Amino acid sequence: MAQFITLKSRQDFVNIADKGSRVVMPALMVQYSKNLKGNGEFRVGLTVTKKIGNAVKRNKIKRRLRNAFAEIAKNLDVSGFDYVLVGRNLAAESDYEKIKNDLLAAVKRIKK
């Protein structure tokens, strides 16, 4: 799996949401902005709201998103941006390949 820096502070999530853009796909939403540090790295944050379900369901979605992003990052240049992956309700019921394809399409759209 590709290693990436994980966003942990609320302020980072808020900055990306406020100053960045977003791509909405059926299973997820990707919020992104240029890397604030400007060092060519990329950072990733994951979030799923309580509206989606209990902790087990939310953590399942986050695991799937994390693994899908790691697979994509191995084969695609994702550097230069900070990403926040927001799991949507469909991500819990979708198969893993659907989530990965949605994420791949979103990242390709961002990199254009």
C-alpha cells in the first residue's frame, strides 16, 4: 500500500472544505485543495457523518476508502494536493470495485 500523511486536525479539514473544491461521485465526495505546504506531498483525511449509520458501518466505509485510495496512489500521481474523502451512504452497500472506480474517476478529474 502507498503511504500517505493522514490529516488529523479539524482545522486542516475545515481549511480544505473552505478553500478547496469538490468532486461528487455516487459513493463518495472528494474535497481537495493545493497542498498548503507546497512540498509536493499529499495528505488524506477520511470522514463519514453519523447520519450514515453506527460506528461499525462508518468505520467499514473509512477502511474501504483508505484502501481504495492507497491502491490508486500506487498507480497514479496524486501528489501536490490535500484530499478529504467523505463517505456517502452508497459506499456501505457498493462493492469495493465501484468505490475504487468512483475514486479513480474523481482523482483523474482533479488532476486535469
